[in-house]
Amino acid sequence: MKTVFRVFAYVRRYPWMATAMMACAILGTLMVVVFPKVTQVIIDDVRHGRGDRLWPLVLAAAASFFARDLLNALRIVINNAFEQRVIFDLRSDLYAHIQQLPLGWFDNRSTGDIMTRLLEDVQAVERVLIDGIEQGVIAALQIVIVAAMLFFYLPWLTWLALIPVPLMAIGALSYTLTAPNRYRAQRKASSAMNALLHDNLAGIRQIKTYVREREEHARFNAASNDLRNATMNIMRVWAMYNPTMSFIGALGAVLVVGFGGRAVLHGEMSVGDLVAFLWLVSALYEPIGKLHSLNQLLQAGRAAGERVFEILDTPAEPGRVEYDEKIDIAGDVRFQDIGFAYSEELPVLHHIHLHAQPGETVALVGHTGAGKSTLVHLLTRFYEFDTGEVLIDGKPLRDFSKSALRSAVGMVTQESFLFNGSIRDNLRLGKPDATDAELFGVLDAANAREFVDRLPEGLGTVVGERGVKLSVGEKQRISIARALLKDPPILVLDEATASVDNRTEQLIQQALDRLMEGRTCFVIAHRLSTVRHADQILVMDHGRIVERGTHDELLALNGAYAKLHATSFLDPREDAELVTR
Ligand SMILES: Nc1ncnc2c1ncn2[C@@H]1O[C@H](COP(=O)(O)OP(=O)(O)OP(=O)(O)O)[C@@H](O)[C@H]1O
């Protein structure tokens, strides 16, 4: 129930719309009493010499139907606007919160699952909200009004008409108690199918390369079949529950016809009363039937709501966010005895000490999995270190707002992720108000101007998902240009290992040199040239810094670094290129 109440809290944001909608619904429902009354009067009174009343009564009945449907039309218009606002709010809150969640949360979830929650689950929650409130209240109101009228007419026949109600309540209760598991299973199956779909679309090149289309199709069908089975399970129970309830409800009308008919035969009630009574009984069971459908919606919404609120209840990343805060950072970075673990079983960094002065280049080298990326991710608080302290310009990292800190650190990763927008949009991520002249300036510096000028729409060219329409070397240079535009005092650079041709390599290296100039740089180094020119090299092994010094010092030490060097761990190609440059 907690989930349901939390969902209803969203309605409170629009009290006027909710009130207007309810007013239309209530007034429209009140019209339900007119027709049975008119019918009774026509049958009983008009028949007995009050023919003059016939047409005014017919007119009154027509007017009541017109009013009911006019109010209904109004209610639908308000309802739609209300519904869309609520769904917008819930989706917006959810998205805003997702953006604030720590990276560790994303590491443990599939994109397809998150998207299912944001798209499908929000929709299911919204249906409960709107239909739940509105139709639930209307149905309850109609039941109360009609039951009151029935009791007013003939209490003994009303009691007979209500005999099926306790049976229906028991049926509804057992459905409600067993439904959550069925709906949870369905939401989970839907997420799993979407996750597979998302993963496969992202990996479509691999699927084609490894000729896995048939197998992946089978895997998709299996996930889709799970969803089908889960949905069928819900439907099967519903197919039993709904008609059973409808049949039990119909028994009420049957009892009324039987005992009411006998009363008419014995002259204890008029035919008009019996007809009116039957109308009212059907007007009583119609909303009861609706409540059953609503119960089904409610159970679906409950399962979806749990998944939506699970995200909203996940604590956001720690740290302040002050988007417009401007800070001046020189770029002095110090790690003091830093320890970090992704999870208790997976300690990754141990006793890390390092000091980089403003403008220095620190090269991180070491075998794969040594902890180099993890170390630099702590600098931007992508992950929170467990022990020790990181200081920037002598101030603890956690005293900076996250926004200011991340504005001060530029990142150029191997992946060079580009968004599916124009080159201009992608560059402006680094500086939203940059003019085209500034963009061309950084494209020049990043050796990217030439190919951008050659593109059919220049800066306006759309690069495709993840920048798929650009080559690896082009993407790298765009991402260097983007970092140049951001102009951060601290730079994290994950040197690309992917090979590009020698000329492109040279262009990229030149662009990087320009980018690194005058900044404190942490480079996850894969090239000999980079480490040669670094002010200090940190050699990492199993989460520890095992050696530190300059290239010559470390070679003279004849330890781990010398071994890496001897085994050509670092790519020497660029070195040769630079010498000839
Ligand atoms: N997001 C994560 N969640 C859990 N474990 C992780 C995560 N990222 C990295 N690891 C683990 O932490 C260890 C260090 O990884 P890290 O990526 O920092 O190494 P690296 O030195 O940068 O390696 P590479 O040069 O291959 O990128 C590895 O054992 C890795 O499996």
C-alpha cells in the first residue's frame, strides 16, 4: 500500500485539476438516478391517467443523459491533461535522480532494465494514478448512491440483491493477495527482454562478425517467451477471476427478478417499482465490475511502482552540487595513503601516495587490471575512496562541490564517446556558449579542422550513435578538441591503444601535446614517448605503486619498469615518429 500512497502523492501537485475532474465525475454519476426514476413514474403514474407527464419526463431523461455525457467529455479533457502532467513529473523526477546516482549503481544494472523502468513502469504507475483515483471514486460513489436508493425503495429486496457481495469481496481479496508475484514476474521478464535487446543492438557489429544472428534470435525469443508466459499467467488468472465475479454479481439480479416477480404477483409491489429496481441493481453491479478491473490495474501499478521507487529511494552520489560555482584551481594534486575497493571482496587500491605539482605530467603504467583507471576515477569522485585523503591545491577533495571539481578535470578516454548529435553539439559539451570561431580554433589545435571542413555539413554534421559515422582517429580528435574547449587545469588522459595509421597517430599526438600543455596531467600511458616526457612515472601492480621516478631513473633501477620496457610493453612506434617530426 505504501507504494500506492507514494504514487498518489503526485496527484497533490495539481489540486485544481484533480478537483475539477472529480466534480465532473461526481455530477455525471449523480445522473444515474434519473432514468430509473423516470421509468418507474412513466410505468406507474403515466399509465394510470397522467399522460400529460410523459413527454416532460422523457425530456428529463434525455437531459440527464446529455448532462452525463457532456460532463464526461469535460472530464476526459481534464483527465488527459492531468495524466500527462503527472506522467511528465514522475518521469522527470526519475530521470533527474538517475543522473545523480553513483557510477557503481550503473555498473550493476543493464541499460535495458533502467529504460524499462523509465518508460513502461512509469506508464503503468500513471494508469493506476489516474484511473485509480477517478474511476475508483466514481465507482464507489455510484455504489453508495445506488445502494441508498435501493434501500429507500425496498430494503428486503435490497438485502437479497446484496447477497453476492460478500462472495465477491472474498474473490477480490484472494486475487489481490496473489497478484503481486505474478506482476513482479512480468515486469522482470519485460526488463530482461529489453536489456537483451539493448545489448544486442549495441553489439550488432559483433553479432554480425561472429555470425551469431541465429543464436541471438533464439536468445531473444527465449526472453520474449518468458515475457509471454508471465503475461499469460496474469491473463489466465484474470480470465477466471473476472467472469466468476461477473457471474456471482448476476446472481443478485436473478434473485431480484425471482423474489421481486413473486412480490408483483402477490400485489406487494408495482411493476414500475420492479423495473426501476432492476435498473438500479444493474447500476450497482456495473461499478462493482469496474472495481475488479481497477484492482487488476492497481496490482500492475503496484509492481511497477516498486521498481520506480526503488530507483528514487537509492541514495544519490554524496557531495554538493553547485552548478554555477566558479573556482580557481592551480592543479596541485596529492593522494595520501588512498585505499579503495569496489566491493568488500574486491579491494583494488592500497596505500596510494602521489603528488603532482601544477603543470606536471604523471604517467601511470602497469599491466592490465593494476588499478590505473580506478586511481584516476577517484579524482572526479566517480567512485569514493575508502581511506586516506585526496587534496587539490591543499584542500580535501570532498570540500569541493562535485560540479566544480568535475569542471576542473578534463577527461579524454580511449573510447572517445560522442553523442548522436552534430559535431557542434558534441564540442559544446565542453563550453555550451562557445562561438563557431572558438570551435574552429580548438578544431585547428586538435588537428581536426581538415576533416570537419570536408564533411558535407561541417560543424552541423550528425555523427551517429556513439559517433559511429566518424573514424576512430577522427573521434579521438573531436574529443581532444572538446577537452581543449573545456580548458580544465587538470587532465586525465587514457592513451588510445587502438592503432590508427602513422600520419593520424602523429596528428593525434600533436593534438594531445597541445592539450596537455600547462595542465596537471595524469596519463594512463601506453606509449614510450609519453612516459619519456613525463615528469614522473608511477608503476602500478595489483593496486600498489611499486616504483616511481623518471624514465631514466627507473631504467637505472632495473626493476619492474625496466622489465616492462624490455618486453616492449610500451608502444615504441610513436617515439620513432616523434623523432622524425
Ligand atoms: N566498475 C568496476 N566494478 C568492479 N570492479 C572493477 C570495476 N572497474 C574495474 N574493476 C576491477 O578493478 C581492478 C582494476 O581495474 P582498472 O580498470 O582500474 O585497471 P587498469 O589498470 O586501468 O587496467 P587497464 O589498463 O586494462 O584499463 C580490476 O581487477 C577490475 O576488474
